[in-house]
Amino acid sequence: MAMKLDKVVPFGRSLDEYKCMFNLSPVDLDKKIIGVSDGPASFNAEMKKRGKSIVSIDPLYQFDAKEIDTQFYHVVDNIISQVKQTPDDWVWTYHNSPDQLRENRVIVLNKFTRDFEAGKLEKRYIVGELPTLNIESNQYEMALCSHFLFLYSEQFDYDFHLSAILEMLRIAEEVRIFPLLTLNLEKTPYLEPLLHELKSQGYLATVEKVKYEIQKGGNEMLRVTKI
Ligand SMILES: C[S@@+](CC[C@H](N)C(=O)[O-])C[C@H]1O[C@@H](n2cnc3c(N)ncnc32)[C@H](O)[C@@H]1O
């Protein structure tokens, strides 16, 4: 077993990690993007510094920065210790070691918390949760979702995943999801039936290799577009 978590944890990734996880090109980064389940990622904060306005939506944003900080420090050492106990399950190319992974997660969290209150006022951080988003249809060119769908396949069933993906396709032309593995490092059992269902509903759904891999074997993303 690679990782046992009681609930979805507030762990965040950087802009560079988002670029790698989702194969984001410079052209992609100029698109109108919504990050679904962005949590305490610094993607939004770092894009803002580059003059781009991203919207992030997550139930976590009902809390203030101090509370999110507390929630992070409540779980981080348990997660890093589980990583250290399962060395063969992880790939240390992007991050060098479990301790460096922890350092990076703290850097990301600090970038997020520094931006959060201002970003809330600017409506760049919105409270909301899948499978129903409080957003009008066709507002975005791209919706990104990392480390929520598929990863927590044990906690959220197939119907939840299908509704969540269709909901993201309601608001965005294209959806990208990473990774396709569960916390147990198994390929999500929902992938094949979802590919079949999405294709039968007229969407183009493809699995693509990406450069980012930390969970061993977790180097693929799902891309779904409206035809
Ligand atoms: C592990 S974090 C991933 C954060 C970010 N996407 C990243 O990869 O850096 C998972 C996030 O999913 C969010 N989440 C939990 N339930 C959700 C739901 N029903 N809809 C959308 N997001 C949810 C959590 O609040 C948490 O911030």
C-alpha cells in the first residue's frame, strides 16, 4: 500500500509542476483556465505574478489562510513518513528526496497563503465543489484537475467521477486530469469505462504521457475535449 489517507488532504503543487503534469504549452497558459480542486497549490498565485488571471475553485477556500495552514501542518509529517516507509513506490527525479518534497510543499503553501486573501477579493479563489460547480456554462477554455479525481477512487465512486468530468466539460471546452493512479498506485478502475462513456457521448478522450512522475507509474493525464 503506497499511501493511506482518511480524507482528501490540502497538499499543493507549483506552477512548474502544473506545467509538467498537464503538458501545458505557452499557448495553453494564455488560455482562460479554471483550476478545479486547486487547494493550496501556488499555480494561481504564480500565474498572477506573471500577469495571468486564473480562477481556482475548491471547498477548502471556505477556510481562511491560517486555518488552511493548520490543516496542512496537521497532515504533512504523516504523509512524508508514509513516503519514507515505501521508498520503492516513488520516483525521485523531479524532487530529490522525501525531505526535499516536504520543503517544496511548504514553499508552495507559503506562496498560496500570501496570495489567498487578495485572490479571494479578486474572485480568483472561489468556494465550490464537484460534482456541481456554481459557475455558468462555457466560461473557460480549459479546466485542470490534479490530485483529486482518480487519486481518491476509493472514496469517490464511478458515478461521482462521471458527473464531475461532465460538469467540468459544461464550463470548459477542454478538461485535463492528472494523475490516473489511485493512492494505492493502481490505475483507477474508472478509466476504461469513463473513456467508453465519454466517447459514446461525443467527446474526444485521450490518455497522454507527461514528463512529471512522482508516484511510480503516474506519468499520464486524461485529456477530454468537445468535438
Ligand atoms: C491533494 S489536493 C490537490 C491540490 C492541487 N490540485 C494540487 O495538485 O496541487 C486535493 C484538493 O481537492 C479538494 N477537494 C476535496 N473534495 C472536493 C470536491 N468535492 N470537489 C472539488 N475539490 C475537492 C480538497 O479540498 C483539496 O484541496
